Amino acid sequence: MIKLPKAKQSIASPLYFHIMTGRFAPTPSGYMHIGNASTALLSWLHVKSLGGKIVLRIEDIDSQRCKKKYTKSIFEDLSKMGLTWDGEPLFQSERDEHYQSVLNFLIQKDLVFACSCNRKRIRKSIPNKDSKYYQGTCIKKNLPLDGPYSLRLKTWKGYPVIRRSDKTWSYNFVVVIDDAFQKVTHIVRGADLQECDSFQEHFRELLGYESPSIHHAPIWLGPGGQKLSKKDGPISLKDYFQKGWSPEPLLGAIAAGLNLKKDKSPCSANYLINSLGSYDWNKSSVYSSDFLPLSL
């Protein structure tokens, strides 16, 4: 069994952290798009401007949606954009034993219960429309933890799922474990994941993990103000590269959208390293149509 660090020897103590470390953690369920590239750029610039390193994690726990061709494309796109990473990539699909070890630790602490509720039953159990949290219907049933049920955490509102009934792991569970394993000190992720912050912090406390610094990257919006999608035009890096675009014009347009530079002139990722000092992390969205050619 993998030994978990004690609270007084957290993964962020000098014993574990030797260098400032950021991460980029894409899900290979599709080709890398402009929003992914924007987050990757900010993550890379954030740690590189502070003399740190960045690690790559492929979040491929969903075997139904994640494909090897998308993983290959992510590697190629990041390399083309000059967003190089340090060390070997980490694949979540190869870490089942590690996740199970952490689950066993929580079970030993009596922090987990089995739940047989489906989505319909959960909706019926919620007392009013304003509440969105599961009410813990199964917490006193003492269903067997090795049965065909989802496993939930006892110590947080809504009793969040740790492992689903089909034995797949939840995002909020594995991401905290992997950030600790990769010794991540600085996180940049999409603003749409901001609601995950509080539970993940609670989970870190349960395991004795130190809190990383967290910033949120803006969401790119289409011409109508909705989240950018394929119907707005080519948004994947693959689309642009196939049309003959080189990385520098794309980086220039993305950087202008993020207010890292005043114009859309082509540039490299290295050129932007000193531009992050004045970046406004409170920005929640960017209108892509102002900065990107949505029809090629």
C-alpha cells in the first residue's frame, strides 16, 4: 500500500517540494481547442516566469470518451506551441492502484459509505428546487462497500462521489491525489472549475496535503456570448494548423485576448514570459471573436 504523508509532513513541505511546480492536465476526449491552449499558456507562463517547472498529466480516467488519437494530438499541439513540459507525462488510466490505496485509507477512517441511489432517486430526495445536494439517503443503510454501488465521502455537503458504481473514479478525487503525487504547488485551470475548489481543499485537509496556489483562466466566449463551440467556426488547434497557420500568430491572438500584449502580432511563448506580471486573474471570460479568426 502506498504510504500517505502525515499532516506535519505534507507534500508541500520542504521535504517534498524542491521547486515551484505547475501543471497542465488536459482530458483527451477531443482535440485541443483555443480555451485549452489559453489555459496551457497561462499555466506555463505562470511557473516559468517564477523560475519553476511544469508537469503534464493526461486525465484519461473515462475510457469511453478518451482516445489515444486525442492524446497524441495534445502532445503534438503543445510541442508546436512551444509549451514544453518537464519529465514524463502522467496518465491517470495507469494509476488505479494508487487511487485504490487512498480509498482504502479513507475506508479505514470510516469516511466512506456505499450509495445505491440513481440520478432519479437523488432528484426526488432533494427537498426543494433551490438545493442541489444529495441528502445522504444511503448513509445509514450500511450497504457493503464492495457491492455494485457508488462510494461517497461522509464529511462534505452533498456527500460527493469518490468512485462510481461502474468503478470509475471521480475527477475531484483523483485530481487532488495526482496534484500531490506530482508535487504541484501552482495551479491554473478554467474558471468553470472554480466550484470544485472548496471540496478539493477539504479533501486535501483529510489527507494532510498542503494547499497549492490556485488561479482561474478565463472562458473563451463565442460571438453570441456563449461558451465557444464548434458551431462558431474552427476552434481546435488542429483546425488552424491544417489551414496552414503557424503557432506564432495563434499565440499572438490568444495573448492579445488575455491582455498579455496590446496587439495580435505573432510571438512565441518565450516572448511572453515577462508579460504575466500585470495579468488580471479576476478576468472570467474573453470574447474570442474579438481576437481570433472564426472562419478560415
